[in-house]
Amino acid sequence: MAFMNFKLLLTRHTYIALLSIALCLLTCVMNTAPALAASTTSLPAPTSGLDSPHDLETFLDGVMAAQLKDDHIPGATVSVVKDGKILFAKGYGYADIQHNEPVNAATTLFRIGSVSKLLTWTAVMQLAEEGKVNLHADVNTYLKTFQIPATYPQPITLANLLTHTAGFEDSGISNYVPTAHDLQPLGLWLPTHMPARVRAPGVLASYSNYGATLAGYIVEQVSGMPFDQYIEQHIYTPLNMSQSTFRQPVPSPLAAHLSQGYTAVDGTYRADPFENIQYGPAGSMSSTAIDMAHFMIAHLQNGRYGNTRILQTATAEDMHTQHFTQDPRLPGMAYGFYEQSINHVRLIAHGGDTLLFHSLLALLPDAHVGVFVSYNSGGGSIARDTFLQAFMDRYFPAAHVAQTTTLAGFKERAEQISGSYLATRRNYTSFQKLFNPLLSTFNVSTAGAGHLVITGAGQTLNVVEVAPWIFRQVEGPQTVIFHVGSGGTTMLVSNVPFEAFAKAAWYDTPSFHFLLLLVCVLLLLSAVLFWPLGFLRRARSQHEGKRLSGDPRSLLLHVLAGIVSGLDILFVAGLAFLLVSNPLSLAFSVPPMLIALLTLALISSVLTVGVVLSLMLVWGRHFWNSWQRIHYTLVAVAALAFVGELAYWNLLGYRF
């Protein structure tokens, strides 16, 4: 769940919507200048308007009116803080269309998605400050009922969880449940839904909802109280956040003020049910713009809010400091917050997406300014990013410098870096790998002298080279850096410090696998369509009393290969139907239809062995004429290749 994602380039619950197709996870990229030591750039003087609530209100009224109309959003809530005070807070549009209830910044609760993580991370820092946890100790030290497996020599630490460098693969299954009754205690859910460790900790960043949930569970274990209760006592109460909760369902009387979530459908808005989020510490919080303003003030004042503190100054400063970066020229990860650089200004921020709500919290520490915005429909996934950019352009502007010359050697460099890239945040070991082409694949190609175009997740980014291997967005703030070496090529995007993109080998590109699958399906389909016609002709000839030559075993081989072909075609059609008819079912559980399809795939794979072995009989006994033998061989090879595709996409067996 991110903002300014290369998954503007992919919002992380577009991720959830597609993957699960949840995928969160998903389902959601970028922002800076090339020389970008994000924490050392000078701060432009803000315009006088930021000190004028009237000017700010006039500006934001215009921005929000346009967004609600153009992005099909029923309602939104906004707060802006500066120098320890709430400068502006206002609701826009409707929290409940049916009851004509407007959004109120002080009382209307929005689901804030992964912005919730900031409170979880704050709780972890509180415990570290008290000496109850060590950020650099093995997390297994704090886990009493299960352990993270020692896949690598290096253990996972809380610091890894805080910087999204634990090395977990991504997963979107069972992140949501149909009702609050179906929510499992974290101690039961975490060990049964543990993603694989796919890289050593501290090597690359890869955003992880599981990692944040694990941190929330450690808060429970160490503090000795339920996570919800800990947050209420140690963050909500001292910050006077009386309109906030992690609890699901939202308790009374807060429930009466909860915004409805909407989906835009054919020019109207469909009210959707409350989202029960299983990974609570990573995304279940509901809050108001005013309450989030209190939280922003506390962090901008290094833990102080009024006469109370939630963190000591040194702890807060440590939390806001960069602790991991994939390139020193780009923003990196603080503890929980991720850095952004917009108009050469350093921000620490976090975005949040549920299936219905999209939110953003961004702090400008050097300016003592904070911004929070949340929307109650899907259009907010892009609106939040354009909102922040508009705010920064208005109050912290930077001149755009156009690149006019092509650097020497661009053509050779472009040839090296062009191709398909896979995000580190993806699934590796379960059937969810099937969604990587939709959610985690981006293509880089040349677009004229000095220019590249990056496409993926329905978005396009045009960049121009400003230094060897360094590219800046054309008419925009993003910076892209390529690392080329013996270990491969990696693409890094400035406003996605929690993710990297590795260039795929030709045999790992979606285009290769889609082409192979298409050829397989066409050959298998030819067997399903044409062989029955041959059987009908044989039957008619026998009915007319004609004697047919040939070994009767050849008929059995045709039947066997036909069954395999039919099962494979049925699998492809069934999977397509499942994903098109009810893609979000995967966000809640593994549907029975998927289990049935995987069973079909297993049966077909076993029978495929017989088809391949039968080639010796077909050619040894000279069944049929040469063209028929060639066709049978091609079908057998296609069936075998199809099994290979099933294995590649983790669809051979029940790999959930």
C-alpha cells in the first residue's frame, strides 16, 4: 500500500483487487531529482498562502471539487498541520449518499488502510525505547507459540520489519474475511499464513503486510495486552484520538459515524459492505482527519503532543531517520515511514489502501508541515497522489529543468536495460505467482533519443536520461536509476523505496509464457476439435460395411490424448471464468472451484505421461500416416509443455 507508486504504477489494493485477486496487496510508482540525496536537499521557502487558512481552504476546495467529480469519488476528508497546530481540516462530499450525510473532518471515520502501520511502528518504537524489545534481535525471541524458519543464516529482526527488508514473498490470500466473526486471533493466523522467505534479510526492500502484522503481534506478546488495547492506551489516549479504532467491527458509538465505502459503477455509486481486514495491525484502523492531525503533530514535534509524549525526542528522530536505501541517490526507508522527494523536499510518508478506501499521510519534517487525505472510493488511489503533488507545487514549488541533449552512449545503455522487469514484491511459491504478470511486471523500452518509456499495471512513465543510468520523468518529479552488473540489472524508482525491479531473463518474461501457452492451447484445441471428426468418419465407414485397417490400439491412444487435451482446455477455461466472474473471492479464501481445477490439472498431468510414452508405440508401429503421427506428436509435446507451465506457475498441486 503505497502512494506515488510506480504502481501509480500500481496502488497496492488495486493489487488486492486484481490479485485477490487481492492483491494488496497490490494491490500498488515514483518521485525525485537525479542527484537526490533526499535528506540533504535545501527546503524551498513556502508561499505565504500556507500561513493563510483562507488561501489554503480556497486552494484545497478547488482541488477536491475537481477530484470528486473527475475521479468519481463520493467523499473525502483532509487535514493539514503546521508548527504544532491544525491549520486546516475539512470534509468533502458524502459519507453516506443514501442518507445524504456529508463528510465531517472531526467526526467521520474513514478506513485508512496501511497508514495504520504508522501506529503499529510507533508502538514498536515505544517498546524499544522502554528496553522491552531490541530492534536488532531475532524476532523469534519474542514469539512464544511459533517461530519464523531459519531459511537463511541471518535472522529477521524488528528493524527488518520496520524497513520492509525481511525478505518475505507477497501473498494476498485470506487477507480479508466475510464477517468479523471470521477474524482469527493473530497468534492463530500468522503461523498458518506465513509467506516463504525468498531472500536474506536486509538485501532488498519488498513491502510486506505480513511483516507489519507480525510486528503488531510482537507488540501484543511483549506488552501482555491485545494489540487494539495497547494502541488505545499508549497512542489514542495521550493524543486525544477519541474517534479512532483498530477494532472490527467498529464499536458503538463510533460505528454511527463511519463513512460508507463505494464502488463507482456506470455513473452511480454502489455501497459495499464493511471490509473485515485479517491483518489488523497492517491496515484495519478507522479514523478521522482531526485525529490523524493529532498524530501528525506528535511526530512533527518528535513525539510531543501538548504536555504529553508518545516518544522521546531521540526515539522519534531515530524513527524518522533513513535506515535503509537501495541507492544513496534515492529516498529510502525510515523506521515505518518511507521517504519521498517531491520538488527537492524530503518527506516521510505512508499511503494506505483497502478495497474501497485510499489514504495518504505525508510529513515535511523540516517545514513542520503534515498532510492527511482519505477517499471513500476507488478513484482515491490516484487522487491522493495528485493531491499531494498539487499541494507541493502550490506551497513548495520547484522549477522544472528540461533535458535537451542526448548523452553519449545512450543507445548502448538502452539496449542493456530494455526488457521486462519483475517487482521484488511478488509471489514466488504459491499459485498466486499467476498474477505476477498483472501486478508485478513492468516493461522498459526506448522512445527516441535519450528517452525511455516504462509501462505496467495500466500506467505509462516517460523518462529522459540526465546522467548515465539515471533517468528523470518528463514533466514530472520521478527519478529512475538502473544498476547493471554481473548479478543482473535492477531498476529503482525514487518514490518506491520499499521495492525494487529486477530485469527478467527471456524465459521468465510473461510474453514468452503467454506465447508458449497460446501455442499449447491451439494444438490441444486442434485435438479436441478434429479428432472426433475422424472418429465419426470411421464410425460411418464401419456402418456402411467398409473394412477399416489399422491397429485398434491407435484409437485408444487418440482417446487418451483427447482426454488430456480436453482436461487442459477445461482447466484454462475454468480458471479464466473464476478470475473474471469473481476475482475478489481470492482475497477471502481459496474457492472450491480453484481446488477442483487444480485437481483436474493433476489428473491431466498424470495422463500426459502416458501420452508422451505412447509416442514410441505411435512411431514404432507406424500408426496412421506421417502427417497424423506428426500431429499426434505435436499434441503430446503441447501437453507436456502445458504441464511445464502448470509447474512454472505453481498450479501443479495445491500450493496455496
